[in-house]
Amino acid sequence: MIETKSGARPATLAVAALMVLALASCQSERFQTPPFYKDLARADGEVDAATAAQMISQYRINNGLSAVTPDGQLTGIAKSQAEAMAKAGSVQASLAPDQQLASRMSSIGEPKTAAAENVSGGYRTFAEAFSGWRESPKHNQVLLTPDATRLGIATAYSPTAKHKVFWSLVLAAPRPGS
């Protein structure tokens, strides 16, 4: 029988080492960064639409309004807005005629659907963006759009821009005919 200096057997040490590794892997899963704190200041950064919808919905419900659900087409037009701002390195790009919300809503076949949008730059996480929007009267008004039932949200990253991360949140009424 082989024993170490401490008197422990190698098999006992191997089992102990495996247990430590198993516990370490559980700990790393338990302490993963929640999606709303994920740093999006990177090329592959993408906001979690389900988490955003959940947080915005709870805020809306707390204010007597209906919940919102993620919508792929709205996310698509939010993405085009965020990318235009990132490419220009400025939130001012959202003012271009082809980036106007009415124009983008028409591009998805919803020219008459009521919609509102928040655009911003500089927030690195959804938690920061959401908090900033709630604190800004005009942005908060969009979060609390009365007839909204759907949302699209997107970010785009520009490593050379001052603000790095650009955001677009589109809230819209139900799709016509639904």
C-alpha cells in the first residue's frame, strides 16, 4: 500500500480532487453573470431580448400597463438602427430619413402601427440602459407607451466610437389583424 507524507492514499487524494473539481464547476455555473449585466461592448455582444422583455414588462405592469413580448421583425428594425448609429459613431445617425421609425415600420409592412423608439449610446449593459431610460422623462415615456404589446431591441458595437455600444428599443402596438 502506498501512502503520502500526510498518510493519505493516492486513491483518496484522487477522489478528493475530483470532488473539488465538481464543486468548482457547480460554483462557476451558479455565479454566471446574469444576461442584464452582460457587457455588450464587444463585436459579438447581443442583448438578450427575452430578458429585456421580462424586465420591461414587469416595469410596465408595475405602472398599470400590459406586458410586451419580443418580436423578430421589430428586433430587425431595431438592429438596423443600432448598426447605423454604430457605423456613424453617433446617435445622430438615427435622424437620417431612412432611419426614421415610420420608414422602418413601413419596411416591415406596418406603416400604420403605433410605435415608439428609444435610441442611445454608451450603456454597456442592459441594466444600465434600462436604468438610464427610466430616469430620462422622454425615454421613460417610450417604456410606458400605453398600447405597446411587442418589442424589438438591439445593440451594435463600434470600437472606434466614443460611446462604443449603441442601442435601439422599439415598442409597438399589436400587429394589424392580430
